[in-house]
Amino acid sequence: MRAAQAELARAGLWTELSSAAGLAGLRSVGEIDGPVVCVSTSSGFKDRSVAAQPPAHTTLIVEPEWEPVRRALRAAGIRE
């Protein structure tokens, strides 16, 4: 579930660990051949233990141009 929580975070969603269960379950099914909806009902604000930890990322310094920003985001695993 932590991997699913991290995947949701990369997509811009801060969820409580239990809210990542739907995505974690979906990932365990294997290949899906159509659209799927995963419902997440709890925000990460409830998960104080995670919020209290220092960030697991480093600050990136890039040129103030779109292309260097895009490259840095792609390198960090963040999709456009």
C-alpha cells in the first residue's frame, strides 16, 4: 500500500495509507483492459506519522525555463 500511496502522491494526491488500498489492490490484479475508478476518501492530513517525517525528496534547482523544468520532473518520475 505504501507504493500505491507514493504513486498517488506523484500524481498530486496526498492520501492516508488506507485510502491507497484500492489502487494497491488494482495493481495486484494485473493487466486491466478498460477504464477503472478507484475511490479515495481520506486525505493525508489524517496520517500524522507520515506528515511528521522529513520530506523524502531533495530540492531541485533548475533554470527558469520550461524545458529544464520538464526534464527535472521526468527525472524525478513525475509525469506531465
